[in-house]
Amino acid sequence: GQQDAENFHGKKGGHIALGVLFGPFAILGTALFADPDPSKGAKTASMSTNKQMFSDPAYLQCYKKEAKSGLIKAEAIGWAAWLIFLLL
């Protein structure tokens, strides 16, 4: 699950933009409300070799944890870029 989330879960560019625009509010919103699912992601559903595991609770838990942390990292990068730009 972790490998699939790292390799195939998309939307990181959009979350960098959210981090730039909304900073800590974007991070908080993703932490509380994001529910990444491998079957909803077009890239994961088409590229993953683990399609039979999409309903396995352990796989889903690992996938969701890794995907959510990747999105939060992307938002933190966007927020940090905004702060650096502001300080320059």
C-alpha cells in the first residue's frame, strides 16, 4: 500500500498550490478531511499491480496513511515556499 501511494497517488501539484494559498489551513484540512482511495485515483487504478488488494483493510490503511502524508508534505512545501518568498 505504501509503495502504491508513493508511486501512483497524484494531486501533489494541486496540494502545493493549496499550501501556497492557504498555508496551515490547507494542512489542517487535509489532515482532518482527506480520504485517499486507490480505486478512485485513475493513475493508481491503472498502474498498480495490486488491484486485488484494494479492498484489503491492511492495504487500505497503509495506502491512506502514506498518501495523506505525501499530500501534507506537498502542502508544507508550498507553505514554506510562500514563507521564503515573503521573507526575501
